[in-house]
Amino acid sequence: MSVETEFDVRFRGVTKRFGGVVAVDDLDLDVRKGEFLSLLGSSGCGKTTSLRMIAGFEQPTSGSILIGDDDAVGVPPYRRDVNTVFQHYALFPHMTVLDNVAYGLKQRGVEKAERRKRAQAALDLVHLEGREGRKPRELSGGQQQRVALARALVMEPRVLLLDEPLGALDQQLRKDMQVELKRIQQEVGITFVYVTHDQGEAMSMSDRIAVMCNGKIEQLDAPEVVYDRPSSAFVAGFIGEMNTMAGTVRGVSGGVATIDVASGTVAAPVDGVHPSGDVLVGIRPEKVRVVADLDGPNRVAATVVTRLQLGSQIQLVAEMADGTTLTAVVPRAGTDADVDDLVPGDHIHLSWSASAPILLAA
Amino acid sequence: MSTPDLQTGPDVSTTSAPSPTPPPPAAAVGGAKPRRRGGKATGPRYPAWLAAPLLTYYLVIFVAPLLLLVAFALATQADSFAGEQYAFGFNLSNFEAVFDGLYLDVFVQTFLLAAGGTLATVLVGFPLAYWMARHVSSKRKMLVVLLVMIPFWTSFLIRTFAWKLILDGNGAFAGALGIDILYTWKAILIGLVYGYLPLFVLPVYASLERMDWTLVDGAKDLGATPWRAFRQITLPLTRPGIMAGTLLVFIPMAGEYVIPQMLGGGRFLFIGSVIQGQFIGASNWPFGSAVSIALMLILSAFVVLYVVSALKEEQFGE
């Protein structure tokens, strides 16, 4: 594979302004061939605008966008080799399911028998056999979503763009569709660019996640890297839960930094650049354990403030001597001492492994 | 004379494009006070007498005059100069006279000009409605709608007379531009389009306002050029509004007599002018009534054909 065709979409210094508002700010982004890339962020972070610029519905104010090796700036949506699954599906209400799916092929001039065949195959792929003659309004939300997916997939685009496609579905269906989407993506091997504000969706399906904030990408990495080694407090807070403690680096030795925080000192592993000055230390709640005593490193005494039943797990919010709180998510029937019996006011001891603390820029 | 047929317009416009989201369960409201059991529980029930004012109005203003008209059309004009006398009965000769060669030409001329006027109204009005719905900021929309309606605040007669002054080849405006079309069919066409434009623009604007434009994005995304997206998506989905609009202008245009009289200088006889002449000039009420009924029947036939063909197109156009 040559260098030129390694990426399906490339953003170079792309900025998009709406009036005085900067929606996308000097963005660089490479979408690899065949990957499932999620643009994750809260509303107004520029993720949808970025997607619409790939689709061709918006043109960048400055910068360049390459789709494959072709400059896409100024190319209208109908001449781009990308297709979109819209947030509310945008199915044509006056056409049957089959005609909806065959619509794009008809625009391409594919002859009738052939486009029927291919539309049928696309409907089979999303498990919608037998619904060809229905109108979109006669289908459930989940089925409409599948029609929208089939309608875009039948075009065999270079890149498939998905704009929060699961947003309108209920919880269980969302879960099922995540599995389904991933299966389809692997089956057809098309590059997916997926816009969502739901970190769970992004984590479960993506090969890489681009966490966006204020028109910029905060971090672009594999889901587990984004989770384990967030590049900033924003990313750490956006993906999963995170206890953060403000502190000052006292020293670094042997790959471990010692940080003074309000509740004492915390040791955090360092990779790469040596930190100094004010930092934030983050610890994931599920890495905090309830232990019997204070014998050993990384242990603190605390008082239970709230106890929340999460099903197979229990969330404990505990206050340390200095008044700061630490959240722990512990398994119910796990090795931790009698967490099932804990009530607010109980004195407990908390611990975390040496590798758990993460250093974040303050 | 064509007032009854106007009823068709609003009826058509209510069959709006289906919205992507299912309508909220209206039964929730009706269920609160189940006055009667069974039947369709699709909305709140109202006592039947609430329809009485409308029904009375309808009977007095529409049904009664229509029956009167039929009675007159079947009457015989007494052939005496000693005052107008009618002999009521069952006399079909008035209708036979309507379809005599002379009046048939007037019918054809009327429908040609009304059809031309409707077409011209569509060509002027659709882009205007489209521009209003898509390119005017939501803050200014009410203002633009108001501007479209403002001409209605002045008498139709005065506005038509104003066109006579504007188009007069000896007048200041047309004279300066070297235009001399007053008392031609062109002047009538201009008058028709001007007079009926708002009646077309408003329903079409309303249906374009309801349009879900992400569908057009969807079509473009699938490779449709803007023109094809317009033809295959926007047009079919706004068809109810366009149908309502064309009917709302075609029907009264076909019954028009002020515009052809003032701007056509009496050289272009409309069937409306004939009717007016029979009632006011010739004082032949039975014949005037027969012409009115013929006009109504022909217009009704047109409307039925139009609606049926439009619905058929919707079914097979998919």
C-alpha cells in the first residue's frame, strides 16, 4: 500500500467559521483506510461540522480536505465518494424501503434489475428481508435506522459517515446496534467516521477515538489508550469517571513522580517527559479498592459519604481527612472486605495499585 | 360563480406530507371525557350543535342560491317586453344554447387564458415561495408574508385599474418604455398573475415551510444533482400545497370578468363577462344561470381530473 492511499480522509489546517463563531479550529486529521474512527465530544465541539465538511454540506473557511488523493474543497456532496447515515435517517417518506435503498444507484444510472438486486443484498446485510415494499413510516425506529444504513452501504462508498445514528433509539436497541454496526463494518471493510457524544458507543465500536473540544482534537488514540492514558483532564473526565487531585511535583526518580496533594503524597508512574510544578493526578474509580488496613503503599483512610448500588458493582464516595473525596467503584462479591455492608459514616481504608495514578496537565 | 368549487382548495391542502415522527396519540385527550362509547376515539368530542352556525351559513349562502340557480336555469324567459317574466319549469333549451358554437369559443378562450394565467402564476409564484421558505431568515419571514398579502388591503378593482394606467401605451410608464400591450391578452395575463399571485404563494409557501430539508441533503448525499433532488424529493413532497395553490388560482381565474373587461377592453370575452352580461345587460337570468352551471360543471370536471391524475402520479412516481 503506497503512502498516498493509506488514508481515506485528510484534514490539513481546516478551519470553519459561522459568522464570528469558530466551529472547527485549525484541525489536522487523518482517517486511515478501513478504520472505524469516532469523533467524540459534547454538542458544539465541531464534530458534526467536521463530518458535514467530509460529506460536502459545508465548505471549510480555510485549510484543505483530501478524500483519497483528491482535493475535496469545492466539490458538491453529489460528486463525492462518501455517503452519510443521517441523525434522523432522512428516509424519503414517499418511497418504499426498496426504492429508498436503490435511490443512490438510480442516480448513478445503474439499470433497474441490477439496482434491485443490489438494494436487496444491502437490505439482507442489515437483516431487513421482507420489508422492501413498506413505507419508512411503517417501520420501527430501529428498522428505519437499518434502512438508512443499507441506503448508504449499497453505494459502497470510500467512507461512510454516521451522524449520531443511534441517538433516537432506546437503550437496549442501541446496545444491539453497536454490535451490529461493528459487525457490518468488519464485513464490508468500509472506512467509518462516526460522530457521537456517547463515550460508551465510541469505546465499544471504534478502532480510534478523536476526542474533540472547542473545534480541536484533544486526543486521537485507540479507545484503551484514551481511557488509560488521557492526554488532559478534559479527556479524562469525558471518557469514563476520574478522580482528580491537584498537586505539586516534589521530585521524580526511577520513573515515578512523587506529588504533594491535599490528602498527602501520591506516587505516579511517569513515561516520557518529566513533569514539574503544578499537576493533576487522576485515578479511575474502578482502580480504587477497599482494604483492611493502612499497611502498605498507596493507602488512605476515609469515611463513606454515599453508597450507590450499580447492580454488580457498588459506587462509594468517601471523604479523606483533608475533606477531598475519592470515588471507588468496587465489585459486590469481590475480594474487597465486606463492601456489601458499608453504610455512610463507616470508616474505611482505600488503596490503589502503583500503576493506577495518571499525571495530567493542570 | 365559482365560489363553491373553492371549497376544494383547502381540502387538498390538509393532506400534508407525512412527518417523520408519528403523530402524538390524540386519543389521550378524547379519553378524558368518554361521552359516547365505540366509534373512532381519535380526538376530543364536541357536541353536534357546534356545527349549526356553519351548517346554517352553508345552507343559506351556498345550497339555497345553488338551488335557485338551477331553478332559473331550467326556467323559460318570457318573450314579452312588459317586464321580466319567467316561467319556471323543466326547460333544457338554455343549456342547449350554452353549447352553441358562439359560447363554446368563449369557454375555450376563458380556459386557455385561465390555464395560461395559472401557468404564469406558478412560474412566478413558486420561485418566490421557495425563496421565502429557504432563503429568508426566520426573523424576516413574517414580514415577507405580510408583504405578499398587503395588496389585498386595497380594493381589487382599484388595483386592476392601476394596471390599466401602468400598461397604457399613452401613459407615463408604458409610454416611456415603449410598451403598448393594453387591451391585449398579454395585459389580461399580467392582470391575472398579479391579482391571484398571493393565493398561490401562500399555500405553496406553507407546504415548503413544512418540508424536511435534510431529505434534500440525503438525496444529494446519494448522488442526486440539485435539480434531480428538487424533482424527485421536494416536488413530490410539496405537491399537496402546489395542487391547492393551482386550484385556488385557476378556478377564480376561469370565472374572472373584471380583469378581461378592464385590461382586455372587452375584446377578449370571458365566460364570466357573458354571465355578467346576461344578468345585468340582457336581463336573461335563465340563460345566465345555465351558463353559470355549465361553468361550474366544467370546472368541477377539471378539478376531479386534476386531483385524480396528481394522486395517480404520486402512486406510480415512487
